Amino acid sequence: MTRNRNLTPERRRRYWRITLASVVLMVVGAMALPLTGYLYVGLSDAYAQGGGAEDSNPRANYWRAVRAGQAGSSADGVNYSSVTGRPMPGSDALWLNRETENLINGDGQNWRQIRNRVIAVYGGWILFGLIVVMLHFYAIRGRVNLEDGASGVKVLRWTAWERFVHWVTAVSFLVLAVTGLSLLFGRSILIPLMGPEGFSVWAAIAMGLHEFVGPWIFTPGVALMIAMWLINNLPEKGDIEWWIKGGGIIGKSHPSSGRLNSGEKLWFWFIATFGVACIVTGVILAFPVEWAQTRSTMQLSNVIHGASALLWIAFWMGHAYIGTIGSEGSLEAMTTGYVDVNWAKQHHDRWYEEIADSAEHVTVQQPAGGATGEPTTAKA
Ligand code: HEM
């Protein structure tokens, strides 16, 4: 048997990290297992709600047909309605549709099932699971350090304008994430913690912040980022190889990359598609009467908004991990704008080759034992 004391300090640290990670995995796994029962109950309820359950009561089928708005469900062959529809703008004709023509509109119940039992439950567990996975990953893999250490010579990676747009959008994203999650999990998590009165105050603040920051700060920020960085995110030779090598996260080899690597490109295109869907549906929800949205439109928007928002938060967690504790020198790039030349060669070699001759190189005073430092002297 290998005795622990025979291990090198580095291997011993690794040994303890793996042990700790395994214990956390076992504890969380054991806690998560009983949830399968909850999942079963949730799915059977949703199934029964959709009319999939065996039903021997013929009246139930009748009312189910009425609820589904099927023609001929009511006695005179026309669907019943307690409301006759609202007038169309500029006309006396009534606006008849799925919402006003039938007696029972079950869409609201279906929407509630999807929101509360699918999006909130699975989304919540996915986010929680991701935190556990990331902690594990960090415990096992540790930080990706500069292989050759810091050279003390830096080049500009992000201009002041790029950093300004990035941070304004990032801070507003966090505000939207915190306030949005508060609305989604308010009933299940916050009301038991804060009480109904406390939550009602916070919900009003959260809703106000969400509806202001979303359209007026976050949306222009995302639009600017898409316009600014589109050119850097187009596919190029080398993207496939980057994926084959797992982005250098798995194993030791560093795949070649341009200004943005393929993982960053995926993040960009996620924002340009799912992110934009989240924004568009958010605006539809925030201005409910401006375009005469129907309830069905609002319900569908809410489902798309909630699901894409949770996906976005999950993706963002990975982005934030790599940008902070996951990789040495990355955060500094977005705070100071500068990166060490060795960082550029290690992570974005093709980009560095392109700019090496034209970029201004700056020497820095190295803080003792550190890789960071403020640029002080410029040399040609
Ligand atoms: C232009 C941008 C956005 C606008 C206008 C917007 C607007 C809204 C509105 C009006 C709601 C409905 C609240 C309700 O009455 O239940 C909502 C819910 C929500 N939003 Fe946003 N939002 C935007 C972006 C985002 C982003 C980027 C995220 C994630 C980071 C996000 C996360 C959420 C979440 C989790 C909910 C709760 C869904 C639910 O309760 O079913 N939103 N948003």
C-alpha cells in the first residue's frame, strides 16, 4: 500500500483534494437521491393534467373537451364563453380568439405546471449541481497557471471602451439574475425565510429593478457587445482542433487560439441566440399592454424567458469560473485591460502572433511572487 507520507507535497495536496471532492460528491448524491420520488410525483401530476390518465367518468371527458376549446363541446355546437371578446382597435368587431371564445381556458394551469414544476425544479437543481461540479473540478484540476511564469511585459487586450461595456453589462446581468431568481423561487425559498411581508417588500423592489435594468441598461449592453465582438467570434480554422483538445482544460496541452478561443465563441453565440430570446421575451413581459399581448403570448414568453435565463445563468457560472479562480491572469485582462505576454502566448497564441509587431509592449514592476502588476514604463 502506498503510504501518504511517501507522496510529494504536490501529490499529497492532490490526494486530499480528490478525497474531499469525493466526500462532497457522496454527501450531495445521497441527499439528491430521495428527490427522485418528488420527480415522479411531479411528472405524474403533469401527465394527469394533460389528460393522459385513464378516466372512467364521461363528464370528465366532456369538460376536458370544453377546456381544450374543441368545437361542439357545448350543447349548441359552439364553444361557450363567459366573455364575448374585446373590440378590435378601430372597429366594432369583437376580437375572438382562444382566450375569449371558450368557457374554460386551461392554458394558465398548464403554464403554471411548466413554470413551477419543470423550469423552477429542474433549473434549480441544474444550477445547484453545477456549483457542486465546479467546486469538484477546481478541487481536482486546480487553477491553470502561467507555465513559464509572468514575463513582466504586457500587451493591451481589451480597450477601456470594451471593458466599460463588459462591466456595465456584467453588473446588470447580476442584478437581473438575483432579482429574477428571487421572483422564480420567492414562494418556495424566500417566503419561508423572510415571511410574506418581508418578501412582498423585496419582490416589489426586485420587480422594479428587473424591469428597469433589463430594457434600459442590459439590453443596450448586450447589443453593443454583439456588435463589438462579432468579428472576433466568426468561425475560423483551428476551432475544431480546440474542441478536440478539450480547450486545454482536460490534460496538459494548450490548443492554439485566435483573439477568442472556441469556448468563448460558444459563449458569444449562446448570448446572440438564447440570450437574445431571453431579452425579447423579457421585453414582451415587461410591457404587457403596449402591443396588446394575449395571455397565451405572455405565458409562452414567460416559459421561454425563465428557461433561457436559467441556461444563461448556468453558462455564466462557467464563464465566471474560468475568468476568476480557474485561470491565472484572465481577470486581470478585463480589469486592467493588459495581459502578460506569456499569458497571451499560452492562451491565445495566434492572436499574439498577429499583434506582436504592432502592439505597444509595456514593462511592469513585478509584485513579489505575483503575476500581476500595474503597467509603469512603456517601451517601443
Ligand atoms: C431586457 C431584459 C429583461 C427584461 C425586460 C426582463 C423582464 C422580466 C419580466 C417582466 C419578468 C416577469 C416577472 C413576473 O411578473 O413574474 C421576468 C422574469 C424573470 N427574469 Fe427577466 N428580464 C430581462 C432579462 C433577464 C435576464 C438576463 C435574466 C437572467 C440573468 C432574467 C431572469 C429572469 C428570471 C429568472 C425570471 C423569473 C421567471 C418567472 O418568475 O417565471 N431576466 N423578467
